[in-house]
Amino acid sequence: MERFIRESAAIVEVELIKLVRDPTEIISRAVQPLLWLLVFGQVLAQVRGIHTGQLSYLEFITPGILAQSVLFSAIFYGIAVIWERDLGVVHKLLVSPALRSSLVFGKAVAAGFRGLVQAVVIYLIAFIMHVSLSLDPLKIFAVLAAVMLGSGIFATFSLIIACIVKTRERFMGIGQLLTMPMFFASNAIYPLDIMPGWLRVIAQINPLTYLIDALRGLMITGGESVHGYLVDFGVMLVVFAALLFVAVKLYPTLAE
Amino acid sequence: MNSPALESFAIRTSELTRQFGSLTAVDHIGLNIPYGEIFGLLGANGAGKSTVIKMLTTLLSPTSGTAEVGGFDIIRSPADVRRRIGYVSQLVSADGTLTGYENLRLSAKLYGLPKAERGTRIADALDFMGLADSAHKLVRTYSGGMIRRLELAQAMLHRPAILFLDEPTIGLDPVARRTVWDRLLDLRRDYGMTVLITTHDMEEAEELSDKLAILHAGQISVVGEPAELRAGLGADATMDDVFVHYAGGLIHESGTFSEVAQTRRTAHRLG
Ligand SMILES: Nc1ncnc2c1ncn2[C@@H]1O[C@H](COP(=O)(O)OP(=O)(O)OP(=O)(O)O)[C@@H](O)[C@H]1O
Ligand SMILES: [Mg+2]
């Protein structure tokens, strides 16, 4: 266990060094949520076509947009892994005696930290746009935990895809193919109960839905979690564990 | 000379085979490499050199056959094998977005070097490879020769008994190449490291290796000491003659496009 933590921490450390050294990627990722909140959120709020209970539409989608940016920035983690494979960095990691689980888990945690940067950005934008954010420290802490967990889930998912497709070109195609449907088949920009039945079924097996549900309750004053935090975090933990299990099996095939 | 090293081999393979679909990349190979030897593995593009190394370093599992590295079976005890080996891949494995020092620190942690020793080990490795002055520069700014030396430093940081080097001098200028050779000879002298090195460079093969094997289409076509192999082909045969004779023709003959492209990319990135 001590070894697992030490090795994972070593991976996290280098990822954080890289992040701090070259923040352009993460900053450019902040543009998209800005557009969603500023344009999409404002316009749809005028239409008043979607019933979002006691929350304003902008308040309703703020957690959804945070989850979206967590999803989009984590899902392209696979590209970085493929890049590392083309360079031979993956080979170097895999000939080391480090546990394969430390390598995979370290990557997931590093993705979690990237997610935190997204959270800070969204909080700032939302604050400027007068979204009534809950500033209860305990809730903020829970938001950060949810964001890390969500980032870990999507980064690990992305790692699995990378291990299967192995080339950048194929990954780009599949990445697009998966992320947009995942976003639309969730409760990010409309509530579950206005969805047609088939879509709701898909949304309910989509881990993004549980991340958003938790965030909606935690971030916004007056927001509430439909499924309850226990279910939200429980589902996310189980999904994360299952994905890690698969990723640990597949990661070594990257060096073949 | 009754040392146990005479009986036990650093690397032993028996009928080692790897197929990719219908292609047999490595075909029933048997090698016995004693501790302390520098062993050259030669062959044209696509002959199977990297595939042999990947199996011996536990990155790729064999289709059939067995191998022991440092006394451990590569399939049954991969973790024990990994602890005893160092590997420099044919690709550029140093992380360009980190400094040389950070690359080494990552290795030190992944290999579980005790915290108290990490600093001195890293400093020694940097000194040994002549990188002390550039330790805190991004690897992306290094020359090809410096990158290769850093990769060697990473591979030897934990003092492995056996080093696997896959074309370590490709794309390097003669001076940089010479430096890598000298360091390898030092490692063997100071730590008795066993080295398995692949190359296309016949001068390198002759200069460094105690013994070499030439692979052709996944099979070993000859094993022997460089001088012995030359002598076998006539009084004034060169190492290039040896290569042409045993490797089945010109160097680039059997390379597929992607392999050649890969090699070029590597060379380009290094150069
Ligand atoms: N992962 C793989 N999938 C399919 N075929 C592969 C794979 N790796 C290697 N091969 C094939 O196996 C054969 C041996 O390749 P290998 O890389 O071992 O050759 P090599 O001797 O190292 O060549 P080079 O000098 O170009 O590095 C080649 O025909 C190659 O195309
Ligand atoms: Mg090769």
C-alpha cells in the first residue's frame, strides 16, 4: 500500500509539473464552458422552454457545464497516453517494477487535478454571471471531490479506449463519437423528467448524470440532488473501480 | 575461474517465438548470454531484434518458448525480471516536457530507491553521463546525444544487472556515438553489467560486443565473436561483409514502410 501510494504520487507529481509548466491547454479548455454559459445559457433562459423547478435555467446548467468541461478535458487524456506510447514513455514506465495499478491510478488522480482547474474557472464565470453559488465550505469540498472522481472516471475510460484503438487518428474519431452523445444523454442541459423514455434510460446508466446530479445539489443554493448524494457518489465510486480494473489489465498492451 | 557466473547465464532463451498474426517475427530462438558480456544483436530492419528485446523486458509475451532473465522466468516472474533490468527503447523514451533531473527522479521513485540515496544516485548518474550542467533544462532542448545519455542514466540508475539497449546510437554523430560506447564499456567494467545491444552499425558491433548474433527473418543465422565471424568469410572480409552474408542482403531490404518511417522519425527526433 505504501508502495502503491509512493508510485502513484510519483506519476501525479510529474503530471502536475507539466500542467503548471504549460497551462495553455487547460486555459484554452476554459473557453468552451464560457461560451456555453454566456451564449447558450443566456439564450435558453430567455426562451423559458425548459422547466427547471426552482432554479433559473442558468443555475440549472452551471453544474452541467462544469461536468461537461470535466468530461471533455478528461476524455482527451487518452490522446496524451497515445502520444506517450508513440514516444516510448509508456515502454519506460512499463519496464519499471512499479505496479501497473499505480501507473493507471496515478494518471487518473492527475486528471482529477486538471478537473479542479476547470472547477475554479467555472466558479469564477458563474460568480461573475451572478449565479447564486453555495459557498458552504463543506459543499465546496464535496464539489471538488466529485469533480476529481468524475475526472478520474472519464480519464480512465479514455485510457481504456486508447489501449484499444492505439492510434491518434482512430482515437480522435471515437472520442468525438462518444463525448457528444454522453453529454446530450445526460441531465446536463435538461432535466431527466422531460426526456423521452428511451433517452432517460440511457441517461440513467450514464455516469455523467450522477456527477451532474451531485454537483447540482452541491454548487447551487436551493439546488437538490434527485438521486441523493449517497447514490451519486456510490455509483461514481463503483464505476471508477470497475474502469480502473479494466484499465490495469489493458494498459500493459500499449507497449506491445 | 570457477565463479558461478560461468554456469548461470544472465539471459537464456529456449525456442523463443513470437507471432503477429501469420507473421513469425521471432522464430524459435535460443540464446545463452553469460553475466558480464556485451552481446550484439544484429539484423536488417524487421528481422525481429526489437521483438526479442520486448519479450525479454516483459513488455510483450511470447507466443511460445521460454526465457529467463537474471535467473527469473519472463512469464512467471515478470516483476522480478523488471527489478533486475534496465531498458532503453528504440523510441525516444525521455520525457521532453520534463527536465533531465525530473526524468531521473521519476525513475528513482518508480524503482523504489530509498529516499536517502536518491539524491546522490541521481547526481552520480548525471555526472557519469556528463549531464550535470543541463540537469535542470527541459529535455526538449537537449541534443540527440544528450537525450540518449539521459536515457542511459535512467536505465542504469537502479544498477540493473542487465541492460537492454535497442539501437542506442541511431541518429547520433560520431562523437556522441563514441561517448555512448565509452559509457557502456565503463558500466561493464565498474558494475559488471551485462548488455544486450541491437544495432545496424557494424563498426559499433565490432567495437563493443564480445559476441554477436545476426538475426534474419526471426531466426538466428549465426552467433560468434566478431573477429571469428570475419575470419570465417576470408582473410580480408569486413564486418559489413559479415552482415550482408548473414543478414540476407541489404540493410533496408526487408523493412516495411512503417518500420522505416518509425526509425527515421526516431533518428530525426534525436538528430
Ligand atoms: N506490434 C506488432 N504488430 C504487428 N507486427 C509487428 C509488431 N511489432 C513488430 N511487428 C513485425 O515483426 C517484425 C519484426 O519487427 P521488429 O521491430 O522486431 O524488427 P527489428 O529487427 O527491430 O527492426 P528495426 O531494425 O527496423 O528496428 C516486423 O515485420 C514487424 O513489422
Ligand atoms: Mg527495432
